[in-house]
Amino acid sequence: MIKIPENWQLMKLGDCCEIILGSTPQRNKKEYWDGDIPWVTPKDLSHLNQPVLEDTPEKITEAGYKSCSTSLLPQGSILFSSRAPIGYVAIVGKPMCTNQGFKSLIPGKNVYSPYLYWCMKKYTPNIQALGTGTTFKEVSKGVIEKFEIPIPPIEEQRRIAEILDQADGLRRKRQEAIRLTEELLRATFLDMFGDPVTNPKGWEISPLGEIAQFIGGGTPSRKNPNYFEGNICWATSKDMKPDILMDTEEHITEEAIKNSATKLVSPECLLIVVKSKILLRRLPVARAVVPICFGQDLKAIIPFEKSMNRYLHRHLIFGEKFLLRQARGVNTEGLTLEHLRSYPVMIPPQSAIHRFVELDINCEKRFQLLESFNKAAENLFNSLLQRAFRGEL
């Protein structure tokens, strides 16, 4: 039960909004497509980093619009994806239609659109829990209509939305600063050395196997849960999201190392994913800054010259296309040891590598500072989001 102040109401979405379904014109009718009416799918919201959706990749014609049961949503409507997945939320920036993957909301006169946006973001986990289906979860129009949200007076809605907008804006600025720092590092590498895939500057090439050694991983027996109650980092592909690895989800004991194929490697080694479906999309490579063990889905790369660590780290990240092509040729979505050994590494002058390493160190310091700011902004936003709908702002 949602607790709210006395002057607020709990209202069903169906009583304070109009719930709108979408539809898809026939794909084989060319006259229905490439028009000027924006048409949204859940995928269009998957990488949206702001509340408002301004435009769409696909557009339909007037004939396409009339051919199916999609509806034209007015500006300020709330897009809510109801399947595959449940819970993408956005504000309609201009009139647009959707496919059948949405249960969109047109706010009533007592509902402020940006407030409704944040309300739907807040209660998405609750709505997701109401989804049904075997192949994929979906929430029906009836479920959305009956779901209750807190409705304060309209001026209070405006105040809450403004506070959350400001906190979200701060959070997004921090994330953008991190992205720009990453772009600076990439642009500098490419300017100094060129694309690792094509080697346009004609640097001398050395196979990775001639400048580094490789160490395989292993998994301690899950039948002994005590193995996973230690304090030694043990990495798998699920830990390989950041470029710099400082910790892992699971930790193991020294006894686990002694009784399994996993090995403890020193800080500054490079870890690369060699077997995972993620290789169909990207190549995770991380530099571990703590002593670490790892599973058999990863391999450690340890350059013979320690000064090559940071350069080689970025070389592998920016040259991922080469190894991804190798991985896609393997049925198990994996990279073999031979793929890694034969990976061509550009060998520019040591002076150039040293200049790049200095930049990499400075960028890492900036990353750490920005990450701490970003974490603080994220914590502030989450706190405000929780308090907002209890009337505590």
C-alpha cells in the first residue's frame, strides 16, 4: 500500500489518463512507410538518455496510419513499453504513433506530464512484477488501467517534477563528462597511432603472442560453498563492464585456488573475454588493478614489458573489430588462444607509447574523480525519487 499525504489521492491510471495502444502497418506495403509521421518501437527508447523522445528512425505515411489501429499521441503523452521489455518510459516530444509494444498514457487535466513520467519511472518495477507470459512478459491494458499512482495537487506535481528534472540533469551531465573523457582518449590514440585494425601509419607489426603471455582461468567447485566466502577477487564475463576492474561480484579463498584451475595474477594484468555471447556485440577488455583470479570464460594477458600494459589495453579495445571477426567465425562464440596469439599489435616508438601512457594515467585520474561525482549524483537522485512520491520533498 502506497502511503501518501492527506491532500494527495491514489488514482488508477485508467481514471486519470487515457490508455492508448499501438499497431504496425503491413511491412510489405511500401506506400505505408517512409512518410512523415514518427512511429516508435521499444528499441527506440533503449538508448535514450533524456526524458523526451524528439524523433524516431522510422516514419509512416498517412495511408499507413489509416491502415492499422495505431493512434497519434499528442505532445506530452507518456510512452510506456509494455513488453520486450516492460518499462521503457519517455515523454512524447511531438505527435507520434507507436507499435503494439506500448501502453501509452495521455495525461488527464489533473495530471502534469513530467510528473507522470517520473511516477512511471518510479513504479516501473511494481508494474513489471504484474507482467505475464511465457516467451516474454507483457502487461495488459487492464493491468495498466488498474494500477494506482499518487496524485498530489497540480502545483505540487510541478514542484516535484522540477526537482527531479534538476537532479536528473546533474546526473546526466556527470555521465556526459565521463563519455567525453573516453572520447578524448580514443581520439588521441587514433590520432597518434591510427586505427589498430588497418594500421594506416604503417607501423611495424608484432603478433600479440610474441610480446605477451596468456593465462587461462578456472572455476572452483560450486559444491563447496566455502570456496566462495573469501576475499580474493574472482572475475567472470559479468564483471567485465568497466575498462578498469577494481572489484568483482564474487570472491574466493586461497583453498579454492589450490583446488581448482583458477590462478591468482598480479595487478595490472589485462583480462579479456574469450567465450560469451557478448562477443556477438563487443569485446570486453579490462585492466585489473587488484590481484585477481578468473573463470574459464576469460584469459589474462600479461605483456613481457610492463610499460606496454596501458598501450596494449587501449589497442585491444580500439581494435576490437579484428578479434570480433575471429570470434564470430567460431560456433561457440569464442576466441581461441591462437586468435589471441596472432592478433597484430602496432609497435610505434617507445617515446610515443610513453606519451600516450601519461595521457592514459591522467584520464584515469579524471575518470575516478568523475565516477565519484557521478555516484554522488546517482545516490542523490535515487533518494529524491524515493522521497518524492511519499510527499517528503
